[in-house]
Amino acid sequence: MKDIAFWNEGDWIAAIGAVFLFAVLAIGGFIATRKSEEFVGHPRGLFVLFYAEMWERFSYYGMRALLILYLTKFWLFSDGPSNMIYGAYTSLVYITPVLGGYLADRWLGQRKAVLFGGIVLALGHLFMAWEGMHGVTDPAIKQADPAINVFWLALALIIVGSGFLKANISVIVGQLYKMTDTRRDAAYTIFYMGVNTGAALGTILVGYLGETIGWSWGFGLAGIGMVLGLIIFVVGKPALRGRGEPPKALPRQREMALYGTGAAAVAVVWFLIQYVDVIQGLLIVSGVAMLGYTLYEAFKLPKEPRERMFAILFLIALNPIFWGLFEQAGGSLSLYTDKFVDRGGVPTSLFQSINPIYIVLFGPMFAALWQYLGKKGLEPSAPAKFGLALIQVGLGFLVFTWGAGTGDPAVMTSVVFVFLIYMLHTTGELCLSPVGLSAMTRLAPLHLGSFIMGAWFYMTAVGNFVAGKIGEATGGEGGVMSKELTLAIYTKIGWVTVGVAMVVLALSPLVRRWMHLGTLGDRAGDHDLAGEPGLGLEAQEAGLHPARRTD
């Protein structure tokens, strides 16, 4: 007991976190194996998915918190290229769900896709724990180490694994409930809390181990977290009650061929993550093609659904602006925090836990706020909420640069302003992310529903790539982050974004009219194009219309 007195704060954080994680695992195992079909009023399968997703987010966000630091401090990439690699990585994470979702919908089924994705993810995180040469200070020699190919492979595995898992696990949540079940919204709220709980814990524990004990320790813990999630998912299979199975009997040979497609995707991504200019070209070409196809489909529709498509395009176009700024958190903002913030000895990666913690705290408040304003007839429309989101993300940078003051690197920025920028970005996220997902599912014609959702995530991927380009610019010509240059870039993007937000707010009444909420109605399959009257505007705004069919 005497030695315990000499533990520092970080040791206590790690110890308390480890005890908490084992307690969470025990609870998850209990729920997954208990006989009753329900737990606290919800299907037992919801909590199987809750814990599986929590552990996946634990591993993903823990690794994400370390990635930019690992690139600059271990592999010795300069700051600019490191930001670009980070941006390419996160953008590909949002593109691969198109493949994973398509294969699951057509042949594989969501459960097997999640299982395959989880295995690939676990391999990727464990490969991240494989380190190359130590003690090398020459970047050219370091990056010539053959072990760096293992690092690229690890990133590729995580990207493809996320594509199979993230595209499908939330779909199974919806399949546990009937379309008219009033518990559906509450179920997704519970599931969402698992996402952010895992993200916060992973960032703290994986980040702490990686920065203070060793990179392999942090990445190894992320891999262990993913394995724990897989165990709960496999053991809890009976609790899913047959949900997420293949749409029809799947021959073993066909199933293995689908897994082979996933393996081929890993090889393609392994190449792309090393040549980010290729990703940029692909994003541009496919983005233009996607816009052309959307307009082609829109102009075939009658007036009201056509204008809803225009509203969708307006909202989707704002995605890259928001996420391009928001995702500085894991890139340039993390490097700035490491170099120029008075952290008081706290590891840099732990600051990325602020966002998920804020979401857990503020999420219920925003849900209650929208509900209260809706009852009063004062709830902002979806495009207005997007404008508010952009104002907040822009103000976040302006407040941060104001607090930082001078560009002198010897004058450290107060940690208070790190908390403030994350707070404003989180409240902005709560105005845009859930609202955008809801708008896509409500406004898209039934026969284009999956395509529109794919377009939403695709533009999120574009935003992540834009984030890498912005981060790269903070490295200047020499590739090394300059405090003065970074603050100048943050100030510029802050004011530009606030200006864009003003335009969005001015246009929001027009876009709201394009949405035609009053006639959206219960859009069953035979009323796909025109909607069906009969559901009041207040109910529409509150999201109370029956869900559309998915079979």
C-alpha cells in the first residue's frame, strides 16, 4: 500500500478507468447471456449492440487520438504531411461504408458484415501495435523502415473494417423494433450514448497509455477493446432474435467471395492511403458524378419532391464546410495543443475526450430544447440549424485565436480556450449532425433513400479530406507548424465560416419552403413521389411521422 501514495494523477486515471471498463464488460456479458428477452423495457439485443459499438468506438477514437502524434513523433513525418495523412484516413473511413452497406443489403446481411468488420478492425488495431525502428532521428531513414508498410496495412484494415461495421450495426438497432414502436427514438438515444461513452473512455485510456508508456501499449489496448466488443457481439447473437441475417440463403462459396471482396478493398485502401493526391482526384470525379446523377433524378420528379431534392443538395453542400473545420480536432488542433498550449502536464491526446464528454452532457439538453421550442412553434428549421452550426464552429476558431493572442510560440495558450473551442464545436455538431441525418431520411424519395444517405456520408468524407488540406496549410512551406501561421489560418476560416453561416440563415426560409413539410405525410411506397397529406406541420417538425418501409 505504501507505493500507492507515489502514484501520479495519470496512474490513478488509468487504474480507475481499467476498473470501470472491466465493470462495463461484466455488465455487458450479463445482459448478453441473460434469459429474459427484455432489459429495462428494451429488447436485450439493443444492449448487445450498445456494448459492441461502445468497444468499437473505444478502439477507433483511442487510436484516432494518437494518430497525428504517432505520425509526427514516431514516424517523424513533418506536421503538414501528417495532417494530410490524417485527413485522407478519416475521409476513407466515411467512404468505405458504401461498400459495406451495399454488400450487407444485397447478400451478406448486417450481422455477418458486422462480425467480419469487427475481425478486420481488431487485426488493424493490433497491427498498429507493431513498431519499427526505435531511436532513429533521421526522418528519411525512419520512413524507409519496412515496418511502415505494416502501419499502412493497419490503417487500411481499420478503414475497411469500419466500413463493414459502421454501415450495418445501427441498421440492426432499427430492426429490433417495429416501425410503429414508440421506443425507437429512445433506443437510438441509448445507442448514441454508447458511442460517445466508448469514444470518451478510449481517448482517455488509449491516449494515456500511448503517450506516457508506449505507442504499442495504447494501440494494443485499442485492439483489446475491439476484441471485447466482438466477444459480446458473438455471445449475444441469440439476443438479436434473427435480425440482420442475409436476405436469402447464402451459399458458403458466395460468402467467402464477399469476404474476398473485403480483402481486396484492404489492398486498394493500402495503396490510396499512401498516395493522397489520388484520393483527391477520386473525390472530385465521383463528387461531380454524384451531383449530376442527383440532378438527373431530381428533374424527373414532380415539383414538390424535386424541390425537396434541391433542399437536400443545399444541406449536403454544407457538410464539407462544417466537417472540414470540426475535424481539425484530431489534426492541426491536436498538434497546436501539443506544442503551444499550457497543458499542465496532461497528455495531449486526452483533450480529444472533451468532445464526446460534451456530447453526453449536452445531447439530452439539445433534445429537450428542440422539443420545447417545437411545442412553442419556435423551433428553427433544418437549414436554420445548419446555419447556427456553422456560426458556432466559426466562432470556436475566433474565440480560440482571440484567447491565444500573440503568435509568439514562447507565450503558451491557456487551456481554457481549448475547452471553449471544443464546446462551441460540439454544440455546433449537435445542431448539424443528428438534424442532417433526420433530414436525409425524411426528404429523400423512397427509391433514392440509400443513395441520398450515401451522398451525405460521402460529403462528410470530403469534409474530412478538406480538414487534412487545412491542417497541411498550417505546416507552411517547411511542413512544420508555426503558431503565428496557424492562428492566422484559424482566424481566416473562422470569419469566412461565419459569413457563410449568415448566407445560410438568409436562405433558410426559401430552403424550408422547398422541403414542403406540410405535405410530406406518411410516405408509404405508393406515395413515394408526392407524399401524402394528413399529418400536421407540428408533427412533421417533431419527427412523428411513421417510418418508411425498408423491405
